Amino acid sequence: MEMPKPTDAHKKLARLVGTWTGEEKMHPSPWDPKGGTAMGKITNRLALGGFAVIQEYRQERGGQTTFEGHGVFSYDAARQDYLLHWFDSMGTPPNEFRGRFEGQVLTLFSESPQGRSRAIFDLGGDGTYTFKMDMSPDGRQWQTLMEGGYRKA
């Protein structure tokens, strides 16, 4: 029996692969009442024969790590959507995000006891991408939690 191979849908995630750094703007929120700027450092690598992308994320302020995260991106062929399992240093249970690509923009949604989240990855840049995380209590009115612009090392 021949082993399965990643599809074009899986290969779209390969755009994330690499080491990225960039400035982030944190908007005031319950987790960061004053907001401010930070530096994001991201390493994404292909895994599981190209069926997944593993992300290691670190946020720094003033030379100190203030937040860390670990993500696993994949494609769910049965549901025809993209999936992100997200673990971070906030101590909350892992989040599951699901969504789709529209052109070069991957938008993923999650729902938890803290409310709804929307993660937007715009992969349309040449050696760059932008990220935005929004929060909503009801899925209709969204507040931006953070935005970042990253350049590939």
C-alpha cells in the first residue's frame, strides 16, 4: 500500500515555514490593560511528512520573554477546513481553531469559556506576513487584541 501524500491544501500551510521576527502591537485588554509593543519570534517547521506545521512562538518585552505558545497547523480533509491546536503560557486548556483560506489569508476561529477568538494570517507578502488576533463575546462585535508584522529571517 502506498502511503498518503500531502495535498495542495496541506501544501498551502508550507507558506508559514521559516523563522520570523517582527514588532507586535498589543491593544489594551483584560490580559494587558495598558497595551504596548513587543517583539515576536516565530519558528515554523514542516512535520509529519508535510501533513502539519509546528509553530514555536515567543513574545519579548524589554528583553524578557512575556508569553510563549506552541501551535500545530493541519488540514482536515473530511471537513475541508484548516485546524490549529494552540497551547500557551496563559495556563488555559488548549484552544482549537478552525477556518479557511481566502486567497493568501487564513482566518481561523475558536470558542472557549473566555469568548470567541479570530486569528488572521495574511500570507500575501514577499518574505513577510501579518497576524491579527481578535476577541469577541458574541461573534458579532470584534476587538483587536494584538497585531504583528513579521519578516522571514
